[in-house]
Amino acid sequence: MRRTIYLILAVIGFIVPYYFFISFLVTNGLSIQLFFKQLFGTPVSTFFAADLLLASVVFMMYSGREASRYSMKHTWISTVALFTVGLSCALPLFLYLREPYLNAHR
């Protein structure tokens, strides 16, 4: 049951960020300069960007340790999701991948 919830959250974590990213692309095209200008354009957006970047670093450290602890395979998928989608997809995807290993160790 919990594994299914993680998978649903990973799918939602894929769809929601890409909805906004695609909206940006439709409106502005692939303007990297404008993307970063808007991302760090206000103190509030900088706050959220910095928070997300730091949380992503913590996630990478945590997921690496957990993957090593349980000898998990295929955790590279969550790392790819982190860099191509974001933490909202990568974290629940990692938890989805980890769940069978937790059950095996109980």
C-alpha cells in the first residue's frame, strides 16, 4: 500500500513541475538566462530555490547511504529524476524503490 502511494506521489511530482516548466517554455522559449533571472529574481524565489538546492544535496547523501545500507539496485533512476525533474519526483521514487528492501530486512 505504502509503495503504491510513493509511486503515485512520484508521478504527481513529475507532472506538476513539468506543467509549470512547459508553460514557461511555451511563453518564453528556451531562454536559460531568463529562466535563472526569474528563478533568482526576488528574495522569495531565491529562498525557495536555495532551500530546494540544499534539500537536494541532503537527499543525495541520504539516498546514497540508504542504497549502500540495503544493497539497493537501480537507485540511479532517482538520481536521474532529481536532475531532470526535481526532488518532488526523485524522493518518492527513491522511497518506492527502497520499499521492497525494507520489507526484506524486516
